[in-house]
Amino acid sequence: MIPARKDGAVRTPDAIHAATALHEGTDLFLTNDRAFRTMSELRPLLLDDVLSAVG
């Protein structure tokens, strides 16, 4: 089980996305959900952060 889901940090659909990303070995996980920052297993990149850096 994804630890963040077990702890209640992310909802089930988000946990499924995270599990899929982990299974596929992604390098980055683009999201706008700050809850993913609590997941040390993923390297989340927040869309708001990207847009702030560009604009």
C-alpha cells in the first residue's frame, strides 16, 4: 500500500495514480495536489510551482 494513502494524506484515486507512477518508474510526477509532497516515494512537481517559475 502507498504509505500516504494508509496515513490518509491522499484520496484513493490519487493513490492509484501514485501507485501507477511508482510501478512504471517515473522520474517526475506532475500534479497540482500538495498532498503528494508528503510522499517520499515520488518526486512530485507541482504545476503551480512550474508556472510561478516560468511567469
